[in-house]
Amino acid sequence: MIKKSLFLILVLCSSILSAQEHFPKNDGVKSRNTNLTAFTNAQIYVAPSQSISKGTLLIQNGKVVASGTSIPIPPDAVIIDLKGKHIYPSIIDVYSAFGVEKPKPSNHSRTPKYNPSREGFYWNDHIRPEQNAIDYFKFDDISAKTLRKAGFGVVNTHLQDGIIRGTGALIALTDKGGDSERILNPRSGQYSSLNKSVKSHQAYPSSILGSLALLRQVDYDADWYAKSELKTTDRALEAYNANKNLVQFIAAGSRLNNIRVNKVGKDVGIEYVILGGGDEFERITDIKKTNATYIIPVNFPKPYDVEHPFLAETLELSQLREWNQKPANPRIMAENNITFAFTSNGLKSPEMLTKNIRKAIEYGLDKNQAYEALTLIPAKILKQYHTIGSLKNGAFANFLITSGHPFDKETTIYENWIKGNKHILESMTIKDIRGAYSFTIDEVTYDLNIKGEIAQPKAILKSDDNKLDAKLYYKDKWLSLTFTANDTTKQNYIRFVSRVDSNQNLTGKIIHSNGSETAITITKKIDNPNTKNQNTANDNARASVKTIQAITYPNSAYGFSQMPQQETLLFKNATVWTNESDGILANTDVLIKNGKISKIGKQLSDHNAKVIDATGKHLTAGIIDEHSHIATSSVNEGGQNSSAEVSIEDVINPEDINIYRNLAGGVTSIQILHGSANPIGGRSAVIKLKWGASAEDLIYDNSPKFIKFALGENVKQSNRQSYNRFPQTRMGVEQLYIDYFTRAKEYETRKKSGLPYRKDTEMEVLVEVLNGERFISCHSYVQSEINMLMKVADQFDFSVNTFTHILEGYKVADKMKAHGAGGSTFSDWWAYKYEVNDAIPYNAAIMHNAGVTVAINSDDAEMSRRLNQEAAKAIKYGGVSEADAWKFITLNPAKLLHVDHRVGSIKVGKDADIVLWNGHPMSIYTKAEKTIIEGVTYFDIERDQQMRSAIKKEKNTLIGMMLQAKNKGQKTQPIIKQKKHHMHCDTMDDKNH
Amino acid sequence: MKILNYLFLQLCCLSIGFAQQTPAPQQKEAFTIVGATAHIGDGTVIKNSAIIVDQGKIVACVDATTTKIPYRGQIINAEKKHVYPGFIAPNSTLGLQEIDAVRATDDTRELGEMLPHIRSLIAYNSESKIVESMRPNGVLIGQITPRGGTISGTSSIVQFDAWNWEDAAIKIDEGIHMNWPRIFKRGRWWMGEDSDLKPNKNYAEEVDKIQKFVSESKAYLEGNKTIINLPYEAMKGLYDGSQTLYIHANSEKSIMDAVMFTQKNNISRRVIVGGYEAYKVADLLKANHIGVLAQRVHKTPELDDDHYDYPYKLAKILVDKGVLVGLETSGQMERMNSRNLPFYAGTVAAHGLDKEEALKLITSNTAKLLGIDKQLGTLEAGKAATLFISEGDALDMRTNIISRAFINGRNISLETHQTKLWKRYEQKYNKN
């Protein structure tokens, strides 16, 4: 009784609401259908995990009124009997570009543009929060039809262009009622990405570094805009503030970027819903740590065409694994309780979605969880939980009528109802003719097997075990079968036609090849064997989930399947290069414990220690590279002449193979510097090369703060076709510094005054420099500019910590010494630019003799792995002692990086970052055998050998699997040899990052 | 204004080009280096040697403890020191470009595809500051090689202490360099394509172009040459065996195809340059007496999956398989980096090759590959006295400290633009 009245209230409510509408009508009388529709006898999935057997679903005015097993059906209801059929909520694409045309790129110009093209908006063209997808929206019938066919009821679309892209719109895909029916929410969320708008060529940001920084700065600026009483108008910031309370989406696109954008979100207080890359499983613990909600593409790679061995050999293990492992990504995310929705974004067509999800299910994803990822989860993300994604009372009547679970292989979707509007995909009255039949013509017996989808069945015809050529057409109740006679040599075709009114025997006529006709009944022996088998097949599938190759850290060659652990190690009888007053100690033991150097002496022992016989070997502190560009996804933000706001810490790439190669060369710590595209570059990351660890864990605890500055040809853009960015001369470089530091001082004064101020990361960073809290490492070549920067620093009362490259340092070594600047130089590079004409390999020796703290750096992923050789060149060029030359790549860079209290020498209490060499560490004939960081052996020459054979074996296995896949008829993709980035000071990001 | 700047820059470059040391005069008197460890360059060592040099040639290189040959001329005491044959840098662009970033100084690559007539020698700047910086490291000879095109042009071999290119020349127009088509090509990113490397669809077509050029030039050379064709003319030496074809190729397939191509066209003198995957076809190379100038040792591996030390040991793998191997230095900053050639050999030794075998990679083996082994590459009687004295092991940077160097017996200067600056500033600070 209560149910009944509740139901009446519901019905009344909805009719009252619609009764209020009045629009002029000039083409007839007003006739609205307010009838109820009742779907009876169906298996109803109100939500994927909440199902009703033989239930009734009642809808009216586009919404669900009620569902259940004992729903009273009102007399004015149209009844649709769905015996044996299923009702599922229709699916939602939460990340779509439906109906919004991608803008055309503006004309390219050769010279970079530094200024915005718009007025009255934010200073950066790529910040476009004022864009509303709804203003660009035009319902696209053809795409809508394809989407409906794939089971979609609602899509959430937006203009996929720019770093901040404005609002999106939630659209119902019904073909009836026009946009007023379709637009469910014209402001469904705000969208961001790391990619620039194609509408503008404004150079900044030219890198992912800049994109991340810009996302932060826009938020600060919008905050200031809202608070301050500015007299100028900024329509972008106004829109940004207006959109702030909407759901915030961001396209990250890869496991590493997911973590990066999440960090930005945390900094500015935005909980992003992140469009991932489908590769989350490779860093699943870190992804889980983000606590974010994800939207996951399901574009699983095709196997490579590996038939050509020469080409196949160029495939990396990581490429091969990607094919093997990616379909398991959804399962692994689910196992880790990460909330995710699926999207068809990135797929060639929405039809691929079900196919690929089916694959994910084969790899262990729960079917219902998969369905939730397209219904409940997107509904929750969109904060539309009550209206879409389920068939709860009051929700939109968006559902599919199917023959089974939408993700089962042979399921047919008959109808896709959206807001109560029916869209027929396949006729529901179609009879399921699938099954096994047999018939006899001219005393020849034929066995016919009809299988496949109900609406598009396929025939397999055999006679005496000969497979015959047979084509089946089945449409609009008529079936026709054309096949070759048993005697295939004659190429005689026999046709059979039948009107199908039941799903039992097929009655019709045979048309022989000679034109004569015979009436025939083809008898059904087994009813739809496929469906029955299918269930068991599914059960089997669940029992035998497809397995993948082991995931390693990083998930590429030389990754660890188990991260190596910290050990207590006792090195016996080594030659120990202490870098301390003890100098080089012969026949000495070193004990490392808890990640620290615990004891140095003779005849040491420790019961728990693993003893390593180091007789004839040398033990040194790990090598430190003051100037490196490995292990980063981006080097330069060159879109402006100052980019203090960017930080390499944002873009560390812990998966760069060069980390491993550097370890093999005895390197344990590096400074990843920003490039030299601008006088004020970006902030550094000072890291340890903990191969396999996550980006965050590489960074030093309480890391010293550094920033890259640069002088000379690169910042003047002398070797580029760029003539419109200040400065173009060394004269301008000086003034740029004076200008920026003056502004930073003013900024600090304002900040300290207690008056409101606009938070500006760039200025914050420069204030740190002025206050000696952040150190400069300055790319420099000729003496005039080196001298200049020291004078500028003097003027602002700070000192330049390090001049890096510093190839003419020898000309001003006395001035550097007086100023307190260190020099981190190349051993012997020169002749690559005009400004290195006077670069000499004796530079390190002269600076060292003048009392400057000297380091030898690499700036190069190749040289960094043999810095021991580069240090040895200081012995040849200028006669530096061996002990001092060794410090050039250990203790001295530690000092320059302000980490010498932790690393750089073998001293009790310091971090156990050490290298065991098979000989004199600066001899060309020597190799590193073990490289240890904080007691963990990250490189071991013997383990490396084992890894080599394991890699070879696994590649073979995977290539074999790909060959097999191709033989089975799977489509393949052509081989791609991955592009190798060798980062240097002047390396820029790709065009679109 | 821009043009003025440009001119100014050019003038600057010219003015710095004149800082070269004066070439040494011809050897007038004989001398004998006594007591050094002589690294012959053929795999052997004479611990206490006597090297007698006269008229620009090595008269004898013998064991001082046992020899009865009388020493000649001045005695250079080299006890505890080491003597090596001058190192040879093949496939080099030394003297063809002075500053990488300044286009005005670049003479490395000519326009066009089939350029056998292009001759590196005449552009070789014997007064290059980079060339003189080779000598203090023991690199005394180079094969000056043009880049660019499919057939890049003709190389010549020079010594590094000369007034001009004529003086410098050791062997003129000795070989033709060909860049074999690559099996992978980069997408045209400027046209919106992915810049990843994809299989080169035009490979066969590109190979066919070379074949066509070879066939046509052969036909031309057989004919009456009514109209002179310079490129075809320049190919003659390849067919009559007077010139070597240097085929720059790295992949297994390219190398195999290149070998078959030369076989088919009766090009008898061949060397593979680069050879990253040459070990995979080592048997084929050995059987056909084709040597390899193995690519730069100090390089990162091509693939992430490759062994970290693969570039270090490539030469050793080839040597072990019986292939004749030399080391070349092309690549990033190749000119200035060529002075590290001895350390490339040292690195190969670090990764398993015997030290004296490693030395061959930059001396006798290279001389053989370049066809100059009759006059250079070892410390043997009758060969040019192009050698140097080092304080220690010249393959190790700690001990590659060279006190004397000779080219054809000429006592050459070891000063450079760089040593002069060094001394000047050392003095500046010492005075203070």
C-alpha cells in the first residue's frame, strides 16, 4: 500500500512538472505522450551488481518510475514483454569530444611568438577557461548513432584544446527532442591538460615543465584576481574562478604524468579526475598513493609484426611487454582499489570499447566492475549519481535491452533507450536460429551449424566432414543460405530460403543449381549450442585468467622484479679512497650498516654482515655528477627568458635507462639541471640513482635548493632562428638579471609588508636566491660574462654558488676564488660553439691550483658513465694529483651541491654510497663491479650478466607469442624503433610536448 | 646589419685560424731512441728498445739489450718511457670544420646524392687549431672524409703537421665513402608524422639507385666518353682496385646487402664503417676479407635492452671472430673528440681485449684497412718514422703524457693554442 501511494506521488510529481511547460505550437494540436511504459519479465540490472529476476521496469516522461518484481502496472501503461531479455543501464563516456569540432591549427610561423594573441584575457593563450563546450556543440547524428550502437546513453564532451580548456557538457545521445532534451548539464566540469592550444603559437610553455608550473600560477593569479581590487578585466581568470567549483578533469596520459598532475592539484587544492594512459600498472603503488579518481583508456596495443627478424630485433623489451601486459591494467587497478572509469577516448571507434573491455575481463577484470566503470563511476565523477548510471527510481530512463551481459561475446544489444526514447539497434522479435541442424539433398547429408551473434549469425556447413563454402543472410525474418554442393569440383551453388517464424526447424525451399526447386525442412538437432557452451567458457575463462609477464621496476630491461634491499656489507682488504685526511688506505676493511658507513679499519668483523673479498680492488665514494640531464622527461622551458617557476623535480623520469648505465659507471648522485635556453632557467632536482624507485624517492631528503642560470650563446639564441626575444646580447643578459632581482626585492618587500600580494612562484624562487636559500649553478663560457654575473651577485649581496661548464674559468679563477664560486667543468670539450674557442683541458687544473672548488661534470648521458676517465684527464692536462683529481667527481661536487655532509667521501657516519672497482678507479682499464646507495646494491656486475640472459629469454618468449598471435589471425602493427633522447643543455621538448 | 654581423663572425673565425704551430722542418740528422718500451703496433712489445731513425724512416726497431746494430745520430734517452707508432684517425672530418655551431666554418658535406667526384683533400685546413690539438695525444694521421649524400665523396690520408694540404697528403683520393641506405627511417615530424623510427619503405628503391649509378658509371667507363661525366669518372678506382669503397652501414641487413652488392659489382676493396651489428655477420666479413672501422667506443648503446658495455666491447667481439678491426671516431663533436682515440682503444682493452691487440685497433689494423700499412702503422724498419714518446701507457689518460712526437722523422711541436693559453694563465697566477 505504501509502495502504491509512493508510486502515485511519483507519477503526480512528474506530471505536474511537465504540465507547467508551454510553448507555441503551429503545426497541429498539442499532443504529449505521458503514458507509462512497463517492461516486464526482464532480468533488470538496476546497477551492475544489483539485479532483479523477472522484474518490471516502469518509466514515464523519460525517467524511471519504479523497478522490482511486484510492481503494479497501471492501466494506462504500454507493456513490453521482455521475457528472456536483460535490461542494463546504458553506459557513459565521461571523457569525450562528441559534437565539438577540434579547432584547426593557426598558421605556423617560423619565428617564435612570445606575446599573447588575445586581449582582455590571461597573458597566456593556452589558458582558456572561458571556453564552454556547449557554445561549440553541434549534435552529430552519425557519431551519436555509432555511440548508441556501442551502448552509450550519455557522453560528457569538451573542447580538447589548450592547457585549461573551459567547461564541458553532459549530453544524452537521443535522436529525439532536440538539444533541449539532450543537454543534461551545460557545465559538467572544467578540463585541463598539459598540451597547448593549437589556436596560438605563443611559445610559453614550451615544455611539460612549463605546463605544470603554469597550471599552478594560473590558480594563484585567479585567487589574486578574485581578492584584489584590480581595475583591469581578465575574462579567462573570471571564468576560471566561476568554474572552480565544478568537477576538475585533467588529461595526463601516462603513469608518470598522472603523478605529476596530481602533485600540482595538491599544491593548489584541486582534486583532479585524471585521464590516465592505461599504463598505470607499471607504477601501481605510486598511482594508488595519489588517491585520485582515474579515467582509463582501453587502447591495448596490437602485437608487432615480428616476422622479419632484422626488424624485430630493434624492439625493446618494454615495447614487447606493453602488448603482453597492458590488458591487465584494469584488473591491477581494481585489485588495488583505485577508482576508475573507462573511456573510449583514444580508440579508433567506440565499438572497440566492448571488444577491449572483454579482453580486460579475460585478463581478470570482474565483469560487473568493468560495467561499473562505465556507469556508476562516471555518474559519481560527474556528480550525477541520481540521474545516470543506474536505473534507480527518478533516474533517466537510459538503458539497454540485451540478450545477455553487454560484455559477453555473443550478446546482442536490441534497443538503446535514452531518456525514455527507444533506439532500435536490432529487432527484438528476431528468432534465435543458432544451433545445429542437418538435412539431406539428393541423398547427401549436410550438417549445418549456425553460430555467432543472434542478429548476425554465421553458418558452418559440412558434408562428410568436408567443409563447404556457405554464406548465410538473415534479416527481417527471412533467411537465405547459399552453399556449394558436396562435389566441390563442379562449383555448383545450391540456395535455400526460409521465412523464420520460430526458433525450431527451418522450413523453405531449395533452389538447385539447375534452377529446379524442392520444398524442404531443415531440422534442428541442438538448440543454440554456443550459448550453453559460452557460459561454461566464461566460467573457464574466469578460472584461467590470462597471465602476463612479470612486471619489473622499472618495467623495462634491467628492471628489478624484486627491489634490492639494504644490506650490512663488510668489504675486506680493499684499497680505500677516503677523500679525507687519511687519504688512500691500503688493505683496509669497510663496514656498511643501516645505509651508512659504519666502520673503517683493519680486521673488522660483523656477524650479520655479508663479507665481500675486495683484495686487489678499490673502494671509493660514489661518483657525483654536478651537471646531468638524464632521468628527466623535459630539460628546457624556453618559452620565456626567465623560467624560475619551473622545477625539474616535477618531471623526473625514474625509468630512464641512463640511470642504470650511470650506476654501471659508478655514479650514485646527480644534479638534474634545467637547460640553458634562458638566462634564468628552472629549479634543479638533486637525486640519488636509486634504480627502480619512484621519482619522489630519488630526490634527496631535505634536498638543497638549486636553480640553473645560463649565459652566452644559448640564452642569446645565437644558434637559433630567433631574433625577437630579449636578450640578444651579453649586454642584455646583465640587465635582465638586474631587472629580475630588482623585482624580486620589491616583491619581498611587499610580501613582508603584510599587504595583500599576488603570489608569484618565479619571484618566490628569486627571493630564495637573494636570501641565500637557493643556490645558482650557472652555465657559462667566456670570462666577461662570468665576471659580470659575480658583479651582479655582489650588487644584490649574494654569491654565485657554482659556475658550470665554465670553460674560461681559468681566465678569472682568482676572481672566482675571491667571490667564493665553485667551478664545475668539462674535462676536454671545446670547438662546438664560437664561445668555446678558448676552452682548454687545463681549465680544471688551473682553477684547482687557484683554490677554486673544482668538479668535472658530464652534461651528457654517455660521458657521465665514465666520469672516472674524465677526472683522470686532469692528471694528463695540468698534472693534478690522483687524490685531488678523484675529488673532482666525488667530494668536490658534493660540496658544490651542499650534500658533502652525507656523501662524497668514505667517512664513518656518511651515507653508504660507494663503488667497488676492479682496479685503480681512474685507470682506463677499470670497471665498476658494485655500485651501492645507502647500503642497497643497485648495480652488480654479476647480476647484470644474469639480467642479460633473462632479457634475451623473455624477448624470445614474447616474440614467439607475437608470432603465434599473428598466425591466429590477429592484426599486427608495424615495428617502431623507439626514439632515443639524449638530453643536453639545449634539448627542447617535442613540438606538442 | 645581419649580414654585417655575419661577415664579422667570419672574419673572427679567419683570424683565429692562424694560430697554428709552425710545421717542423725535414729531418736532417739521424737519431736513436733508446731504452723505451716499444709498442710495435702489431701486438708485440720490445721492453728495452732501440729505435733508429734516419731520413724520415725507421731504420731499425730492436731490442737494445741484444742488438748489434750501431745507433745513429743523437741518442734520445727514453728509459721508463714508451714509444708508439702514430695513431691513425680514420673516417674523420678534421680540418673540414672548425666550429660546430658556425656554419661558415663547415666544409663537411656537399649538396647532392652521388658525389664520388667530391674531394675532401682540397678543403682540408692543415692549420686548424683542432688538428694541432691531436698531436699531444699521439694522434698524428687522419683519413679526411666528406659526409653527406649517398656517395659522400673521396677521402685522402694526411699527416697532422703541414703547411698546406699538399704537404699534408700521405695518400690522395684513396677511397670513396658511401652511406648505405638505412633500414629504419625517422618520421617526417615537420609534416606531422611521428618522429619515431619506422622501417624504411624505400630501402629497396634506395639500394636500386646505387646499383643504377654503379651500372651506369661502369658502362660509361667502357664507352668512348664523348661527353665527360665527372661523377662516373670518379668511380673508376673502385672498379680497377686502386681505391677502397668505405661503406657506412650499421645494421645486420644493411651490411649483408652491402657485401652482396660489392660482390656483384666486382668491387674488391671494401671496408665497413660503423658496423654496430657487424658481429652478427662476422663470418661473412671474414670470409670476404672485409674489415670494419668500428664506430665510436664512447657511445651509449642503441637500445635500452643492449648491454651497457656493448659499444665498449664491439671491437673485441669482432676481433675474436677474426675480423680486421680499426676504430673510428665519427659522431657528436667528432673533430675535437678525435684526440680521445687512444682512450677508445684503452676502453676496449678494459672490456676484455689484450692491450697490445687494442693498440692495433688504432695503428696497424687501421693502416691495413686504409691501405697505408706498407709505410705506417707499426714501429718496423722501413716504415715512416711517425711515432711518439709517452711518459707511460698511451692508452690510459693518466699516463698519456707525450714528450716528443715525430712525423716522418720530423720533430714536431706539441704546443697548441690550448697549451699556450694554459702557460699564459699559469704564469699570470704564479706572478701574483
